[in-house]
Amino acid sequence: MTSSVVAKVKQRRMADLVSLGKRLDERGLMDYREAQVETGVVEKAEGSARIRLGKTEVLVGIKIGIGEPFSDVPNQGVLTVNAELVPLASPTFEPGPPGEDAIELARVVDRGIRESKAIDLENLCIEPGKKVFIVFIDLYVLNYDGNLIDASALAALAALLNTKVFNYEVKEGEVQIKPGYKSLPIRNYPIAITFAKINDKLVVDPQLEEEQVMDARLTMTIEKDEKVCALQKAGNGYFRIQQISEAAKIARQKAAELRKLVVKK
């Protein structure tokens, strides 16, 4: 059987299951896989976390640096997010500069943190217009079995909550490190919730085989007060207004459940 025939057979099987409210791994359409959270897993980082969402595994490390602020926000620290799809995580990942998928992943995670104002960036200003703290968030996909966005966003939030910023003082224009640390100023807890559309049905937390046959993907990032702060749509298919409204309602419920995993950590 050719790969295209196999794909069509698999797609038909999944569509039939979804129409009956079932999935290959026996989850309900709106059920997440088991999520496991570990924090403080990278000794040399200022903050770190590892998330296992089913078989999908993501590691996040955070480093704090000092640099210049952007000219349009001279009194705010800087946030930068990078993602690396490690080749050992999937046969489809290749070594080299970040591809489109890695860039999209980093941007979606960045947008959720930035739009929710999760980090109090003004609190990271050392000298307005001159020196600020830079928060580097590095995402490493260690194993890929679908839904990288939710796993990465969850890992990033857990790592931010685990992050410590070193104490300092400014003498004669120079920043001098002092003993001790303080927590990174976090004031919101954004959670990404991703839906796949298969045969006009929505499923949450798609695994790899479901992503391979989905018509479209929709990610909603939900703030702690249940507001939607970011949206990301991918794929050639479309979502009806009723489906988007349904997804928003479900996303708020699922975000509250996932948030408890990282906030209590």
C-alpha cells in the first residue's frame, strides 16, 4: 500500500472514530493526555521546567542577562523566546537553523506571555534607557508526539515561575551583582489550549497521528481571568463561528485545570 493510500485509510478511520466521539487512544474528544511537570531541572539556568504531555516532551531553560532596552519602551525589560526542534525528537526534525515550525512555535509562546503581560517588564528596568534585564526563554523539544504549542507554553510558564533574578546595585554606571536572589515578577498565568478540526469535529490536545490528518488547528491562550489574549490558526481548513465560540468555552475550562499543575509547583 502506498503512503498516500495508508494516509487516506488512517484519516477515514480517525474521522469515523471522531464522529462517534472516540479517539485512537481512547480519550474523549475534549480530554487532555496526562501532563507531568518538573521544575528546577537545569542546574545552571535561572529557571527551568520539563513538561511531559502524553509522549510529547519539552524542556525549557531560562537565563537572565543585562542589556539595553528597546528605544520605544526604555523603562521595560526585554523578553526573547527561541525554540529548537531537536533532531532526536522526531525523524521529521532536521539539524540547522530554526525552520518555519520552530519559528511559529516560539512566536506563539512569546505572544501568549507578552499579550497577557505575564512578566512585569517594568520591574526589570535597571536604568531607564540604559540597562535592563533580558529574559531569554529557550524551548527544546525532546520528543514529538503532537501538540507542541500547549506543552511548550506550559513548560515556559512553569519555568518562569521557577526563575530567580540575582540581586544587584548600580555603582558609577556599572551593575554589580550582590548575594541573594528574588523571584521573577510574574503577574499573569497564560495557558495555551489547542484544538484540531477533524471531519468537522473539534478535538483538544491532538496527538501526532491526529495532527497528520486534521483539516485545521486553532490555539487559544487564556489569561488567569479567563480572557483570551492570543489566537493562532494553522492549516487549510476553517472554523465556523459556532465552533470558535465552543472552543473558547472549553479552553477556559481546560486552562483552569492545566494552570493548577504549574501554579502549585
